[in-house]
Amino acid sequence: MVVLLSLDILKRRKVDSVFFSKLATGISDGAKSVVTISAACAAAGIIAGILGITGLGSKIALLIDLASNGSLPLALFFTMITSIILGMGLPTTAAYLILATVIAPALVNLGVPVLTAHFFVFYFGCISTITPPVALASYVAGGIAGADINKVGWTAASYGINSFILPFAFCFSPALLLSGSLFGGVVAAITGVLGIICISVAVIGCLYQVINTLMRIAFFITGTLLLFQGVIPALLGLSSLLILVLLEHYKHKNIRKMSL
């Protein structure tokens, strides 16, 4: 803040009533913006306090293990929800320390590699910053932009769908974390990037031009196949991607011809 004020003075080469007026407006707007963020932090603090007072935090790993009944997909889903809730309103380091000690052991007990389990909970702990109702990063961005913070929060969550899918791919496809051979890591990186691009196209709804709902669903399925590693899913995903891109390119070419 001091640097910003100093640079403003250097740029304008004077300190006058306009400078103090802008300073007062900035302080006032900042105080108003803090209200919504404070409410979100207070809600997150209540959750953290309840976990500490009741001792629920130390039992969460056991509860996830029992609720999933040995099913890895269910365990991952419950872990995702828990990681997002516990990560709300906490700095990245604090969120990871809580999640690593409370949640990660449940995944390790189900056979998930230690690195993958820790990366899974860390990822969702960070994603909590764009996940309503306590999307602190989104609310701060909305306050800076002067936009509706709720709309910004939900928009950020929808644009970040890739981020909600990718950690699951890590668990079922360790090669994405470069675990294994060099060749497997390179292939996983290529198909992973293509998968993320496909899902992004499905979310945004545009490639060469705006695509219809059916094509968006097709791109989403293609991206999912490419993310979850395997010979058959990769071949199906690559074939589907090639067909979809060619169809959209052909459609775009015809539209350009008609416009000319």
C-alpha cells in the first residue's frame, strides 16, 4: 500500500486534495469490502473451532473409511467434500497441515500412494478458495472488480471444473504425477493437457465458434477419457478428439464460405 501511494505521488508529482480524496475513498471502499470477507472467515472459523472442541477432526479419517466401505471412488468423494470444507478460509500452509494429518491417512489406508493422497487433499484444500459459499479468492476478486461476489464465486467454480476432476485422475492415473517410467510420464502429460483442453472447450462452449450442447457433452466425455490414463481410454479419447475437431473445422469453414 505504501508503494502504491508513493508511486501515485511520483506519477502526479504533487500531493493535493485529489490525492487525499482518493485515499479516503480507497479506505472507505476497503472497509466495505471487508464485511463480506469477514463473514466468510467467521463461518470458516466456526467450522475449525467445532472440529477442535468436539474432537471430530481426529475421527474424520475413520468416518471416511467406514462410510466408503472400502470403495475408493466413494472415499475420494468424501475426502473431496471434507478437504474443501476444512480448507475454507485457511492459508494454504495451514490447510495442508490440517488435511495431511486428518484426511490423508484415510486414502493411504485404501491403497492410494502417499504422495498422491497428500497431493489430492492439498489440491482440494486450495480449490476451496474458489468454491462457494466460502470462496475467499473469488469474493476478493469480486470486491476489487466491483462485481456481484456471488456471481463471481459461482463463475469461478464453473470455470474451475477441470480443477475438480484432475485430482481424481491423479489417484487413478499416477503417471500424471510422473510416477513410473519416463515414457509413461510423457504420454500422461500429453493426454492430460489434451484432456484439460477438451473439458475447457466443453465448459466455455466455444472452439472455432460457439458449439451446441451435444458437442459440449462430447468434448467433456473426450476430455475425461484422456485424463484417466489407459491404452483403450487414450485411443478412444484421441480418436474422438480428432473427429470432433474435424467436424468443428468443417462447420467453421462452411460458415466462412457462406458469409463470403
